[in-house]
Amino acid sequence: MKRALLIGVIISALLLFNSCDIPLNDYQPKSEDEKQIIVLLNTYLDARNKGDLNRLQSTFHDNGVFISDDGIKVTKAEIVNTESEWWVMAGKLELLNPEIKINGKDATVLATEKHGTHFKTAGLYTLVNENGHWLIMKRE
């Protein structure tokens, strides 16, 4: 009986946790910079989900780097030399529950990355504002 109750509580908590996810597009920006960051991240997501390597590359700073969850590092210059399938193999990527922190010309975005229906991971994006445009410096 206690075990069934515990399992019920765990399942309820998981359902509640998943129902509280806020997609990137539902995030309410608090400033013009946050609006621009949302546009940048949506461009990144769309390019990545479509395997559009040139567009994906355009979302990164010249010194930008992508670090995958398993530690593979890809610089901005290397993005166009990767296989587009590598970027989409885990399914459609969505960003949930973004937390945006801006400090002058630098920003961080911590978000839950939902990879298709397979799994969720944490993603940390470090951004820089160069000449009035936000770019990804690092994704880890």
C-alpha cells in the first residue's frame, strides 16, 4: 500500500513538472535585448532542426563554439563541415523554461533542451552583443 502511494506521488510530481514547461516562444521578454535574444535562439533552433548549417553558423560569434552533451566541440568555422544529420539526430530541439540573465554586452540563457520525445537536458548558452547583434559565444 505504501509503495503504491509512493509511486502515485512520484507520477503526479512528474506530470506536474512536465506540465509546467514554458516554451521559448511563450517567454515574456522584459527588454528589447531579451526580445533580440529570443529571435536569435529561435533562428538557432529552426536552423538546427532543419539541418541548415549556413544559417546555424550565422547564429554563432566568430569565436563561438558548440559543445555537445557528450563533449564534442564544434567551432563556428567547423559547423558547415559537419553532417546536417548530426544536428537533427536526436529529434526536434525545443528550448523550455529559459532563464535569461543580461550583464551589459554579455548574457547567459539557461534552458531545458527537449530533444524530440526522447529526453531532456540542460543547455547553457553564453551570448555576446557585438555591434548591436546578439550572437552565441558558447553552447554547453
